[in-house]
Amino acid sequence: MTVLILSQAADAHIPPVLQILRQRGSVVHWVDTADFPEHLSLRAELQAGTPCWHGILSSPEQQIDLASVHSIWWRRPQRYRAPALYAPAVRAFIEREATRGLLGVLRGTIAAQQPFWVSPREALEAAECKPAQLCAACAVGLRVPRTLVTNDPEAVRRFAEACEGRIIGKALARGILEEPEVATAAGERTAARFLYTSAIFPEHLQQLEGVQTTAHLFQERLPKAFDLRVVIMGRQVFAIEIHAPPSSEAALDWRRAYRDLHYQLHELPAQVADQLLQLVRRFGLQFAAADLLVTPEGEYVFLELNPNGQWYWLEPATGLPLAAAMANLLQAPEEYGL
């Protein structure tokens, strides 16, 4: 049993899962796609009459027989950046070829069957788009907030009026801005800025010219008793209530102030759990973190799906065996996978 983890070195989610897998007897390799081709070497061959790649992915520290890989965990690896000494067009070409070569071989490597992915990269990319998430959520029977996607300022004003002034704005996919920080011979380091969910007030409606610059997503702001994060690992479903004081900046978007949060385990109704599993299946995922709110009347409202979201901070906060659940999925996908 060999598990390949694709993630960056600083990811705190990896060590606890890796430790559990090794204690259970699995062989585990942890690499970052950003290390190929400069720090990883690939030798893969396709022989006539054999519809699969066989080969070795190696570094000075480890050798990975690709045919032995049973499961692959795509956990936010970094993309390769070619050295800045190349012209920009050449750098872009080198980076694309490295990605196509490494991932193309991994996706086409077959032992007895395709490796089990948590989750395929193309599924993750498709699932990050909030408009697609909201339609899919409606299709499986989940309630979603009234939503507007537009670049028309007047449409925003009409939407705000229809929602009696209670609206919010958020990014259409991952709300992260990555900006070049330092250019070096080895490439560019980046710093990230986060775009949080924001309330739209009457004064904002008077200055909406910026809406024309790109697509924007606006939603009706619904009353809530608490937020709910549902962590889905294959067939394993864990629901956690997230509570923030009304006066905290985390009341609208709990990511703004983790220090103000407290958590409580939640018993998710079987129907809602089944709808969320259907949603994850529709996108071809094996993992997702779903964000919902629960109204004061106890109604569940779907907000968004994080196809590669954070979860490990919830284990010490709640005592839930989340690292063990991920290890279950990677080690026994035939039992725990969707």
C-alpha cells in the first residue's frame, strides 16, 4: 500500500495523516509539484500494447515506483516556477510542460487500476466556481440564498432593494490575491491577500462604478443562529457549529477572527448529509468542506463548497478524528470512498 501526497512543505494537515498511515503500515511519500523538474526526477515509459505509464519519480531522499501508488492526495501543492533567467514566454512554456508531463504521467499510471485521487485536479478546479456550486446545490435540494452575478451597477441597486438592503458581496471563486513579492534567479515568491465576505451598505450603493471592472457576486444576507462547517471525507461526514459574538468582525465571515470563535459538534439531519454527499459526487470530489448557515428557525442554507478547504484546526478544537478519517479514505478507498 503506497500513498503519494502532493503538498507544500509547510502544510500542517500532512504530518498527522502521514503519521497515522505509517503506523498502519502504509508506505507514504510526500512531495511538492513545485519541486519538479529542479529537485525531482521523472522517468516514465509507455510500452507498446500496454495502456499505462510505468516509471520512477525520485529525489535524493526517496524513490517512488509509480506503479505501486494506490492513492494520491492532492493537498494544495505549489506550482513550479521556472528560473527568472529565461524570457517570460520561455518560462511560461517550461512551466506548462513540467505540469503536463508530471500530472499527465500520474493520471495515466495504472497498476491494477487507476490510483485513487483525493481529489482529481480537474475536479477541484471545476468545483471552485461558486455559481456552479449554487446551481448544483439547488439541483440536489439544498436551499441557497438569493444571488446576483453581475457587472451592472444598476442591477446591484435593484437587487439591494429587492433584498430590503440586506446584501453581501463575495468572490466568485477562491478569494485570494497573489501578488509578486520578490523576483530572484529561482523565480518569484508570492504573498497572498484574502478577500472576505463583506456587507454592502447604502453608502456603497452610491459608488458602484467599480462593479463594471469584472463579474461580482452578491447575495441576500439571511439571519443566522450559527455557521456550520461540514467536513466530507469520502462517505465520512463531520458537522461543526461555528459561533462568533455578534459584535465580532467574525460574525459575518468567521475567517476574519479565529480568536473569537467557539465550536460545538452538530448532529446533521440525514437528509442534509445525503444532499451534501450528492453535491460532492456531482463534482467528482472525494473531499470537500461545505459552509452553511442555520437560521434561527433551524433551516439549513448552503453557502459554498471548499473543494480543498482547511480542516485540521478543527480536530484539536473539537476532538473529532479528522486526520484518522483522511487516513481511512487514502488507505481504504473501496470502503470509505464515494
